[in-house]
Amino acid sequence: MFNSRVGVLGSTVLDEKGIKALAELPGLDQLRANILGLIQAPASKLARLMATPGSQVARVVKAHSEK
């Protein structure tokens, strides 16, 4: 009995291990969400970083005014 499991992706021949690895990849919607998250992360971090010094100055001024 001959039992062979192979697949073809483009011009690449996949063995059983390659087929399993391909099956475990996330779907297109998940990949798009991951990319969008990676693109948005630096912008949100920059916005938080820019807001932090202003809020710290406001707390210092408030603390001095309450003395």
C-alpha cells in the first residue's frame, strides 16, 4: 500500500510537515488585524508620550497651588 501526502503551493511541493504548517497559519482577516495593530501601536505610544509631560507639569502646578 502506498500512502503519500504531498501538496503543491505555487511551484513548491509541500510534504506532510509543510502542509500542517500551512494549515496552522492565521486567516487573512487575522493577518490584516495584526498588521493594523502593528501600524497603530507606534502612533498611540507617541500620543501617550506627548501627553505625559503636560499632565506631569499640571500636577506639579496644582500641588504648588494647594500648599
